[in-house]
Amino acid sequence: MIFKVTYQNSRQEVPRRESTHTMYIQAETKREVRAYLEEETPYLVEFIQPLEGAHLEYEQQNPDFKVVELSN
């Protein structure tokens, strides 16, 4: 499943809408995504959302759509 993650670049700064970024991650569960982000990134995660169906198709039209695949 592909998850859309919205995040801030740093856990130390106050979140601002203008500096929110998006990342797409392929994983089995939301728990795997959260564990990866906690261990491998300095990001402040705002939201993790599963994508499927029409919502996934819409997101895939974005030119910046790149999926990070987690290795098991």
C-alpha cells in the first residue's frame, strides 16, 4: 500500500503550513511507515494517510510523485 506523509523538515521548529512537505512511501502498514520515519529521518510527521483508488490516481498525476519503498 502507498501512504502519503505530510511533514516538517525539523522536529525543533514550530510547524507552519507554508513549510509542509509531502512524501509517498510504499509499506505494508502505517506502523512500518512511522517506524521508518522515526529511525531514518529528522522530520516532524504531521499526518500519514493511506492512498488507494481515485485518490491514489489523483496523487500520481503530480509531477513530484515519487514512491520510497521500504525494504523488509
